[in-house]
Amino acid sequence: MVSYKDLGLVNTRDMFAKAIKGGYAIPAFNFNNMEQMQAIISACVECSSPVILQVSSGARKYANQTLLRYMAQGAVEYAKELGKNIPISLHLDHGNSFELCKSCIDMGFSSVMIDGSALPYDENVALTKKVVEYAHQFDVTVEGELGVLAGVEDEVSSEHSHYTDPADVEDFVKKTGVDSLAISIGTSHGANKFKPEQCTRNAEGILLPPPLRFDILKEIEKRIPGFPIVLHGSSSVPQEYVKIINTHGGALKDAVGIPEEQLREAAKSAVCKINIDSDGRLAMTAAVRKVFVEHPAEFDPRKYLGPARDELKKLYIHKCENVLGSAGKAE
Ligand code: G3H
Ligand code: 13P
Ligand code: ZN
């Protein structure tokens, strides 16, 4: 049993309290490898932002849970070496069982998500409560979820989203004791968040997605005032990356995300954690494809993963400064 406190990590409680008060959101960036971790930490140190390092089930399968945990421990030291002791949480993204959450808690994660959103309501309550009871013994914070996002939620796939029903949130939070709640108000996972027929097109033919359901968010905030809300599926799918990818041998069709102004708006409310993974994937892919096309003789991984890491860092600084408003909040 390892406590995250001995690793220099923090849970999300303080981060969220400050974020709600300050009208900003904490970035939750997924990582699966060293370059992503370096980009996240160097970006957040440079702009002085607290950060949540997220590990999904897919990341565990790809990179190994133990290695990722040691990388997060290394991230704390790396941040100090770069000159700033920013608050860093290590969070399990979309945990789908009590056993998985327990295993992460036991090996030093400071926060876990138990995603029971696809279960019947009572089963979601029971599973979430069980995780909370275990996690809170070690001062680990827990994120639950109500409502189903469209797209793919790890192994849970759903054709259509089910918006969170504001009538459920008070009961869910009270019965489970969760520390934060992920809700569904129109975001979704991946780089194709909406079908073209759900969107309108602007003069340049760019797809414009339907707006987020701020009315549902407001209603939820009314029912659980000051309670930390989480938005998953919050990549904006920058069209400049899509263009670079498609002009350098890629084939992304109808890729569309959540406009950044809407996320900025959400961050001013009780939304205090915003999950971004796909935008990072697009930034890396665009940079790697560019190197491959422009320097076809290159075969040193550092020569394409290096530029990918630089592009990622730029993207994360932009998110903290201009979208989430978390830059400067680690002071
Ligand atoms: O919510 C999903 C995250 O983007 C993680 O995706 O399961 O492919 O690692 P993944
Ligand atoms: P995106 O696919 O929009 O980046 O969402 C990531 C996410 O919600 C991770 O849990
Ligand atoms: Zn998610």
C-alpha cells in the first residue's frame, strides 16, 4: 500500500474548492507515455497551473499501471526541477469496477473516477458508494457520473447521449458521498463528437456543433450549489490540426469538437474539471505527420516525438491560459 501523499501528489478537494471560487477549471489531461507527461508538466509549470494527470483503462493496458504511477511520481520531481511545485493529482479516468479503483488507490493514485453511468441508477449509486467508502479511508477523492455521453466511453458505447437529469443529482451526491460529479450536457468523447447532420456549416464549410445545454448545467447548480462538476469529452478539435493531418496523408472526416468559448463559459461556473485527451492526440499526430512528409529519411524517434511534444506543450499552455483560466492559479 502506497499513499499518494508520500509521492508528493495531492487529491482534488482543494483544487476544486479554489477553482469554483475563482471561476476557472482544472485541466485533466490524459497521458500514456513519457512525451505526453513531459508536455503536460512543462506546460503547467510554465503557466503555473494546477493539473490532473489522467490514466484511463486503455492507458493502463498500453503502458502498464505501475509504470504510469512511477511516471507520475517522477512528474512531481520533474516539476520541482523545472522550478515550480505545482499541485499535481494522479487520477483514474473512467474506472469501471471497485477492484480497479481499489488497485489504483492502493498504488498511489490520489483520485479515482468510478463510472457507473451506464448502469441502472440504483446500481450506479451502490457501486459509487462502495468506492467512496474505500477511497475516503485514505483521503482519496472520488468522481462519479450521472448521464451518458454520446460516443465511446471506454468500453461503454452509446449511440445517443442521455443528458443528466437534474432531478437525480441531489439524491446521487447525498447517497454516494462523491467529491465531484461528471455530467452530460452535450459534450462527447473523441474527434467526431457530432454527426454532420446534427451540425450547421459556416461559409467556409466548417461544421458548427449544437451548443452545450447550459440550461441543464444551471439547473444542476441550483440543486447542488457549490458542488464540483466535471465535463468529459471537452476537446475542441482544432481545425488547424485536422488540416495539417489531412494534407500530410491523414484521413480525418467531419472531425468536430466543442467550441472553446463554450468551455470558457462553463469553466466560470461550478464546472471545475475539464477533460481533454483528443486535442492532444491531434496535436501529436499533426506534428508527427509533418515530420514524416517533410523529412522522409528521418528515422530517429526523437526527431518526430520531440516536435510532437513541443506542439502538445503549446496546446496545453493555450488551454490553461485561454480556455480553462487555470494559468497562474498554482501560485
Ligand atoms: O475518455 C476517454 C479518454 O479519452 C481515454 O481514452 O480509453 O483510448 O485511453 P482511451
Ligand atoms: P476528449 O475525447 O474530448 O478529449 O475527452 C477526453 C475525456 O473525457 C477523458 O475522460
Ligand atoms: Zn471521459
